[in-house]
Amino acid sequence: DTKNQGKCPAMHGSRTEVHGDGTGVHDWWPNKLNLGILHQQSAVSNPLGESFDYREAFKTIDLKEVKQDIFALMKESKDFWPADYGHYGPLFIRMTWHDAGTYRTSDGRGGAGSGSQRMAPINSWPDNGNLDKARRLLWPIKQKYGNAISWADLFVLAGNCAMEDMGFQTFGFGGGREDIWEPEDDIYWGSENEMLADDGERHDENREISKPLAASHMGLIYVNPEGPNGEPDPVGASHEIRQSFARMAMNDYETVALIAGGHTFGKNHGAVDPSYQGPEPEGAPLSEQGLGWRNSYGDGKGDNTLTSGLDGAWTPKPTQWDMGYFDMLFGYEWELTKSPAGAWQWEPKDVRENDLVAKAHDASKTEKTVMLTTDISMKVDPSYREISMHFYENPEEFADAFARAWFKLLHRDMGPKSRYLGPEVPAEDLIWQDPVPAVDHELIDNENIAALKDQILASGLSVSELVFTAWASASTFRNADKRGGANGARIRLAPQKDWEANNPELLDKVLPTLESVQKAFNESQTGNKRVSLADLIVLGGNAAVEHAAARAGEPIEIPFHPGRTDASDEWTDADSFAWLEPEADGFRNYVKMRYTVPPEQMLVDRAQQLRLSAPEMTALVGGMRVLDTNTDGSGTGVFTDRPGTLTNDFFRNVLDMDNYWKPTTDEEEFLEVKDRTSDRLKWVGSRVDMIFGSNAELRAISEVYAQTDGQAKFVRDFGRAWNKVMNLDRFDLA
Ligand code: HEB
């Protein structure tokens, strides 16, 4: 019956496919600013609802019991995906590692913190082949414990359990990762439109990867196991490994520990020709039910498994923690060979009988172990070799180094240790956690707060200086890995105090003045009451905003929560803080240099890291401008005759049709704002300023603030957004 087939039914009036169902705004104008990244993961997409509190839910589980269940499950082979050697441990470790290994230092995005391996594109990256099976195997555990354990935590916990069950002592586990419910649209994974493509703009002529990327190819977590561009060149591979792992926050010592430790377990899967492999999960037919990579050779599993195309185990005992990796690596010469699927790999020369490994699904047969080109790098690169030899001779240090690096890998994007939950959080503080001292004093009360605000405002510092400094301190926060923020007052330490964006000269004036207010207060106390500089910086900003609001005739009070403490140089990893340096900060009309990405896009990127909505971002930019807080002190975008007063002047003047706008350069870096009748130059606006008049969505929001009924709302919204930014790192308040 063909009568009912064919044409699109009338009810199909919405664009329910990402592409293909008609032409959307982003197809017509691909360069349009994507404000959508500010509104992802909203309550609307989350089935648990806004009142759900994962931290509370997690506290209700007995972690020991969950782990016992995982230990048992790992050794119950399931017919839909039989376990190699009867143990899913190695598969789970690879799942965990690939989950965490997407983390990158430059913008803090990626990592195991959100359960993003369930979502596209990561669930379908070629490098994550057959990890869909690993996640599916864990479903009974997830189903049993429900909302009390997130997928994100379960993915991490499973890797730890796997190692422990195979005889390795891990360094610990912290829970607290909340799941996402839609793909993370904010993350830039590269511009290639083909997986594993070789190789558009990603590498420069020295094979340096363009920032913020960390992986050598689209669809990989890190580097090609066969070597650079598939050439079996272990020396060239070392360069790629070093680069990718450094961007994952790992040095050579940690890198060797991770690779050698990881490849102590499990095997490669490349038993059959890649032509038998079906589409990845996102591209697979309905009947696959969310799985992908169906392999049509034989039963497509067990001994016929095809994952990476490389094949074989690294050690004779792949489900046991031991020194097998280095025993093999240093115990033999390695010869280049090819896997059954045709990939370059290495095999030991003249291997002894007892260094063979049992076949994964037939213990009565044995085969040779293997090394990947990237494993041979651990022996041929001079630095890696020295560390490898050292580990080979010092097994206990190797185990400790691996445990610590693995712990860091899995927790690097969780932010301060106060966010870790559960009985297995290690007591030791680690420098990469950016620790701040515990509060060891009585906190200031409301009376002190009021008095301190008066003292700060009487200190001679201007509204603009106070707001600038508080913003500089708090706005280093990045939601992606929960680093930065005002706590610790690291703005007075290297490298932050020297960042161009922070106007070091201005800080040299503001910080000593605040310190003298702090000193006078603390010395006046008879008891143990103290105020930290970190608190005082924020308090100064709040006082200035309140003052500016009152001046505008709209008094507000910004709630203040003392409890920040001051960190020391000793507990500050300056190198790793360097990654937090703003290359642009549209809120302070700052760009370090001209980039190919226009400043308004960098503003949205910053706003996303600060967890701001488009209205919050808009209110903050408009307010910061009239408070005169540009990094360079310029009047760009300061569209007001009353700087330092919290008016809606910025919006009224951006939208004022008595003006016309003239670019100063072809790229429209700045616009001159001129009077239509007199031609008088009134202001100069940056791209970041003028986008609020040009972009339809931002203009719509700006109108709300520019209306006659907009002033009061603007001041309130600014105050709320300001307060949000000041407290982004106060996980203790939540
Ligand atoms: Fe790995 C597996 C590569 C690092 C852990 N590795 C694997 C494979 C490959 C690789 C190709 C195979 C897959 C299949 O299945 O077929 N890796 C690699 C590279 C690197 C690495 C290239 C860099 C250099 N790993 C690593 C680390 C870790 C690992 C770091 C941890 C820690 N792996 C692993 C495991 C496994 C693997 C456990 C096994 C899995 C199974 O058994 O399933």
C-alpha cells in the first residue's frame, strides 16, 4: 500500500532533525554568534528537576556495596559482549581513561566530570570504539542505585574498581560528578569534518597542535597508536605523546606512569579486517538501540572483536597488576609487524614460552604479546626511557606514581577538593587541586561588614578601581574545570598579579590599600576575628557596586558571605595557573592581541565559563562599562556622562537612533558613534560593545534594559549577576 507513503505529513511542522529538515538560522548564517551555549543543560532538559541535589543523593549510598557489585559484575561474562580473559576490568579502565582523557588544560573543558561519554560526539568517536559495550554492561548497577550515583561517577568508579580487583592499590575516589542530559555544545573539538582526518588546520609545520585542542586528530582522545600519521615512528610518536599529555596536565613522569600502568592491563582488538565494521552509535540504525560498531565478521565479538585494529595483549598476565609491561619492554628487542587487521605494531624477538599470553577467549591457546609504536616510545625517547628504567627498577615508586597520576587524571576537572564526596577521598592535599587554607578564624559579622565597606569607600579608591579588582579576582573562574575564582586571593600572587588583563599598575595601587584596611581591622580585634584579603577584595567590589547603584537612585544590597582565605605561593602551581590567563575579557573590554576569533565570540566563551545566561552577560557588560572598568582605562564603550554611576546609559546609547556608526577599520574592530545631525563624535565602541546593537538576540535584551522601565530592573539584574560571579567558587555555600 503506497497510498500512505511519501509526502511530509502536515503535522510535521517543526525542525526535529539537527540538519536536513529544512534550512535553519545557522545554515543560513553560519558565523552568527552562538548564544545557545549559554543556555545548554537547562532545567528543561534535566529529568531530575531543579530541586534534585546530587550531593545529598550520593551520601545515601554505601560506596562499599556499590563497589562489591561492580567487582562481581566485572567477572560475570555476558553473551552480548563476552569478557576477555573472563574479566571486564581492562575494558572498564579504557572507558574511564577515555572519559577523563578528553580534559585539556587550556580551557579546562572535557574530562570525566559530566558523563559526556554517553553523548555525541564523544560516544561515537572512533577512538571510543566498543566503549558503548562497557557502558551498557554497567547498566544493572546504574539501574539498581538510580539517582544516587550518576553515570559520570560510575564511569570513574568502574575504572578504579577494575584496577583494585586486579590487584592494584588506587589512591582514592571522590564522587560528586553530575550528569549532563544533552551534548555539550560549547566544546570546540576541531574544525575537521571527517573523523581522524589528516590534517587541516590542527597542526602547524612543527606538528604543534592548535589551542585549545589536545588530541592529535579529530575523534581521538590523544594520539595515533601506530605513530604520527600512521607511520610506525616511535621517536616522532614521543613528540606527539608529550604534547597531548602536557595539554592533559601530565608531565613526562606522569605520562610514563599512566601509559605503562594502563597497558599492564588488557589487550588490543584487531582480529578482522576493518571493512566488517558498522556505523558508530550516533549513525547506527534503530535496531542497534544505541550501540554501534557492529562487526559482521563471524559473531563479531570474543575472538572476532575489532576495536582499534591493533591486536594482542601487552603482558603475559593482562588481568593482573604486575611489572609485566616493563619486563616485556626491556626484556626483548621489538620488531615491527602488522596486526591481522593490518595495523602497524611490534612483537618481541625470540620470545620465551613463559612470556606468551593465553588467548582472551581460549585459555588453551597462547600467542605473542605486543607493543604499540607509542609504547616503544617509552623506551626510545631519552626522557621517557630514563623514567621507564627508573620505574622498572623501583616497582613501588612506579605503583605510587601510577596511582597518583591516575587519581589526578580522574579528578583534575572537579575543582577544589571540597567538591569531592565519599569515604575514599584521600586526606592528602595535592597542589593541582589549587588548595586554599582552611578558615582558622572567626568570620566577620554584619556589623563588621558594614563598617569595612565604609572604610574601603573612604580609603580613596574609586568605584571603578574596586569593581575592576574584584572582577579581576573572581572572574578567573572557569566552570569547565571549576578552577580559579576569588578564593585564595591569588590575584596578589604570580602569575595573576602580572597579567596584562589585570592592569598590574592598578593592582599595585588597590591591593596595598585594601591590605592596610585589612591590617587595621585585624589588629583592632581582641578575639580571633579576622578578615582575609580574598574576602575584602570581593567586599570592596560589592561596596562599590552598591555605592554606584545608590548614586543612580536605585539602592541595592549585595549579600556578602565571608569565608574565603588567602593562599600562598608555596601552594600555588604558577605554571598551571598560567592557563587561566584571559586572552580576552569582554567585560573589561580587553583583548591581548588580535585573534582570528572575534572578541564578541570570546566574550560568549568567557560568559559560558562564568555560567552566565545571555541576560546576565548583557547586564554585566552594560554595568561594567558605565562603571568605567576597562583594563586599559580607556573610554571605549563607556557610553555615559556619569561614569561610576550604575545607570542604563550604555544600553540607551547603544540603541540611540540619533547616532550613526562608522567602522575605523575594515574588520570593524571599533565603531565611531557619531551624532546624525551634527556629525559630532560621541563615543567609540569595540566589537564587544556594538554587538549589543547588532545581534538580534542581544539587542532584544538590551532593549529591555534601555526602556524607561528598564533602569530599576537593570540595577537589580546587574547586582544579582555580579553576586553570582563573586561566589562562583564558593561551593561551600551551595
Ligand atoms: Fe591504551 C587499550 C592506545 C594510553 C589503558 N590503548 C588500548 C588500545 C589502543 C591503545 C590502541 C586498544 C584498544 C582496543 O581494544 O583495540 N593507549 C593507547 C595510546 C595511548 C594509550 C596511543 C597513549 C600513548 N591506555 C593509555 C593510558 C591508559 C590506557 C594512559 C590508562 C592509564 N589502553 C588501556 C587499557 C586498554 C587499552 C586498560 C585495554 C582495553 C581492553 O582490554 O579492552
